[in-house]
Amino acid sequence: MGVRTGLGIVLVAVVAATGAAVGLGWGGGGTRAVCAEFDTTYGLYDGAAVTIRGVPVGSVSALEPDGDRVRVRMRIGERGLPADVRAVVVNASLLTDRRVELVDADYAGGALLPEERCIAKERTETPIGTSAALRSFTGLLDEMTRPGPDGVPLLRAVLAGADRELGGLGPQLREQLRALAELTSSPDVFLGELGAVLDNSAELTTFLTREWGDLTTALTTFGPGLELLESSLVIVKTMVGKLALAVEPMDRLFNQHFPYLMEMLESSVPAVTLARVRAEESRDVLDTVPGVLAMLRAMVGEAGVEVGYRGPGVVVGGDPVVLCAGVPECVPLPGAARMPLPQAVLAVVGGAR
């Protein structure tokens, strides 16, 4: 029973692999030619694998030098390739051979790459070789050790600057390393705290994903709000500037003039009190005002204002008949007459009465 089960599993695996190869267009049906132009093809040889997403779909059939490029011819399973497909020479590792990886090779409509046309060099890439990397590193070291315009090599200047910046930081670095050692000495606690941080980060990202629409709206409307805040701050700045200019006059007002004003107010308190008392006392006088007004109204007639007046009188000795002749308001008395003073004066001086 175990042997039959094992054989069944092997058969299923073989069928699945065959189906996958047919689905990728390699190992089933016909093949098609593909060529690509590269700058260099170090580590690439006839029979090297051609892959899509790391899955073999064909192999290299020929390498043809052509001036400043190398034309690599390949055979892959029959499939349509987009016109903008790219080719990259890939290093699986430092110890293995290289292969050709077709990038963006899934056809989703549009123009197809004809078999007679190669993938142009502008759409191909090759990895940097070890010698080129070493030359680049050597050039970097040469630039860093070469004296600069001030005669000091760049590497020496960098080390001197680092020495200045790190000078005196030994105790702090020691404390940081000690704290790091204490943290790593308890890996369970550290991993627990790290797990809590990751859990919190997961909750945060979940919240951001769920509320991203509201956050987008808030961020979109936050710009005009900041613009309004900026204009408001400009107004506040202007007001503060004007207030700063008014501080000195206000200081003079409160510290120099206000004490005299307080003295004037304090000195006016008795006068105000006296006026209040007199106003209360004059209330009886004001109560008589309606009677006075009634009297004045009675004195005013249709012809005008009538005012009764009697001038001063004097007694003049003499014949009362003669004295009172033609004199109004003259009162005869025995051997004299009483008359108004103006007529009496005129009678004495002989004037007309």
C-alpha cells in the first residue's frame, strides 16, 4: 500500500510539472527564436538557461559578437512576447553561471516582438563584473587618499572631522553599549517588547487602511486651513507690532498721568457729595416750581405780560388842589399832597408834569 501511494505521488508530481512546463510555453508544442543585444556576456554560454520570473522557458543557442555589442540568440517555448520586453543577464550567485531573464514578458495586448527583430541594447542590462567593481573600489580609494586643494587627503580630513565630532563621547557610547548589552541579555523580554511594537504597528496600519479615505479628505482640506492660519498669524503679528508701539504711551499714561487723575477724582468726591446733599435739600424748592409756573401763566394775557408796579411816593407841602392838578395818582392831604417821586421832582424844578 505504501509503495502504491508513493508511485501515485510521483506520477501526480510528474503530471503537474509537465502541465506547468506546457503552461509556460516550454517543454510542450513548438519553439520560437528570440535574440537580444548586450554590452558584454561574461559568464554566459551556449545552453545557458532563459527564464521568466526564475522559471526556465528556454536556453541560449548562440553568442555572436557584433562591434560594441554581443547578439545572444535564444530558443524558448512558443509564446507571444510584447514589443517592449526587456532582457537581463542575471547572476544566480557568485559561484554559478549566468542566465538570461526576460522581464515584462507577459503579453497583455498590443504590439508583439517579431522573431526577426532583436531586443535592442537600450532594453538590456548586464551585471557589474568583479573586475569592474574592484576598479571602481580602487578608484574610490585613490580619490580619498589623493591630496585635495588644501593639500590634505579627503580620507584624512574625514577621519580628523570624525575625531573632533566623537571626541569626549566615550562615556556616552559606553553607556549606550551597556544598555544595548542589557537589552540583548534578555532576549525573551526584548522579543516580547518587539512583538508588542509590531502588534501596535499592525493595528496602526489597519486603522490607516480602514480610515484612509477620511485621512485623505482631512489632509486635502488641511492645506487651505494652514493658509488661513498663516494669514491669521500675519494679522496677529501686525497687531502685536502695533501693540508694542502703544506700550510706551500706555506706560506713561498709567505711571505718570493716571496718579494725577486719581488725585483729581479723590478731590472731587467732597464736591460730588455736597452736590448730592444740596440736590436732596432742593427737592422741596423744586416741588414749588409747578405753582410758580401756574402763576406766570396767569400773568400772561392775550396782549402780553402784565406786571404790577407802583413807584415811590413823597408828600409835598402846599395847596393840594394846585399840586394834584393834572397829576395822576396824586392824593390830596391837608395842606399837602402825596404824589409819585418823578412828578414831585418835576414840580419842584418847575418842569412839565
